[in-house]
Amino acid sequence: MDIRPLAGRRAVTRVRLDPDLNPPAEIISGRHRSDHGSALLRFTDQLAGAAADLLSLAVPVDCVCCGAEDRALCIPCGRHIRRLTAVPFRAESGAPALMDVDGLVLLPVVAAGVYREELAQALLSFKRHGQYQLKRSLGRALGGAVRAAIDGFEETCLVPVPTSTKAYLNRGFSPVHLLLAGASQQLAGLPVADVLAKSGGAVLQLPGGQKGLDRGARAQRVRGSMRVTVRGQARVAGRRCVIIDDVLTTGATLAEAARALHAAGAKVAGAVVLAATRPPDAEGHSAPPRGPAETAMT
């Protein structure tokens, strides 16, 4: 949308500042700041915070980003994550599997932020070290990106990318599903269709996961690895769907998820991820992400 003033008219712009990102010079109120409008839910938040403080005395924890004591994510690092995810952006141009040879977009993707700094550290701890206390902060960032992506299209079904059985057994949880749970307040009214499943034997089993694999190897590893469950086909057939994942690298996983949904008759509008990596360029360096752009998927 063009926000420049019309000729001959004086524009008045009102900017709402996030108090967490722009704290006032003086604190004029002691009221607990919460995402909830209900007094009961705000009180529940306070109890949860108090319980976390008591738990930190019994089981000491450190901030996963800076090492500060008593919280899995300290207030300053949480603020940095909100800054890093304040402006969702279109990220498919950095994923080779989602672009054709002519540069046309095969699957649009909106990312909450770039996989770097505090966002990368928090997400890595969340996934690999069982720091699922971070689901609220990270889920809020994901929820903001989803809202930016589906702007004006409320009749949208969110489809999480499934985790492998081995990864689930190692972690004890599915990162994408837990992130969606953390974003439940922002995504109220948007149905989550957990219809994708790993198809098992169809995928080529390569050791070591996908880390370090190039575009071709990743695509080969995930080809045929997903399917829509029999019960899930009726839930997505003919419906507008957006795929949800945690990290975007080459885009091979999202492309496979889109293939499976298309085969089940779904209308795949795009995907949303929490973080997009900076893909290597031809010389092996880090290429900059695509700048903030119109994120809504039409």
C-alpha cells in the first residue's frame, strides 16, 4: 500500500510503538503487561511467571542466548528476538527448490525473521536441547508471520510439516506443533489440519540428516517422503492451505509437503516459517535475504 500523502494534503502519521522495544523513560504504572485482555488470564500469567521464578530457585536455568541466570530467555534477549521478527518478509527467493529456472515463484514463503543471532540460538536450543519453555516467545513470532501472510484470507487451513519418528523419539516433541501451540492466541479461529505424515519406505535413507546436503541431495532425500493421511484428505480437499515449518533452507521439505497436499486436492497458497537461513551463493558466501516486501499471499 502506498502511504505517501496525496498532493496538497498534509499527512498525519501515527506510529504505535511496542513498549518492549521502546521502553518509556519513566515507568508510570506498575500494571503487569500481558498479551491477554482478561483480568483472569493476566492473573494466570502472573502466577505462571511466579512459578517460573520459584522453579529457577530449585532448578537453576540460564538464558539460552546470553547465559544470564534464572530464565531460559532473559528480557533483553527476548526483546532482541522481537526486533529480529518484527517485519516478516518473503523468503522463497533464497530457496532454490521453490523457484524455477526462469526465476518464477513455485511456492511463496513468508519468514518471521532471518536465522541468525538470538533467533538462531533460541530456535536451536528449543529444538535440540529441550528448551520448550521458549515456545511462547518463538510461537508469538511465528504467529505474527502467519497473520501477515494470510492477511485478508481468514478461510485458511494451517498444515504443519511432520517430524520424523526418530526425531520425535529423540526430542519427545514436534517443534512445529509446539510452536503452533505457542502461537494459539494470535491464530485463534484458524484451523490446524495435522494431515501430513511421513511415508516411510519411499524416501531414500541417507545418514546424517539434511544438514550439509546441497540442493540436489536434499531434494532426493525428501522426494516421496510425505503423504496426506486417508482421514486427512477430506479435511484439505478443495481448501486453501498454508504449510507451516520452523526453518527454511533450500525449500526441498516445503516443496515435498506442497506436492503431497496438491495430490490430495488441496489448494496450497504458500508456506510460513519461523526463520529463513541465508543461502550460500555461487562462491560459498552468505547471500543477503530478500528485503521486507508485500507478504500477503494472494
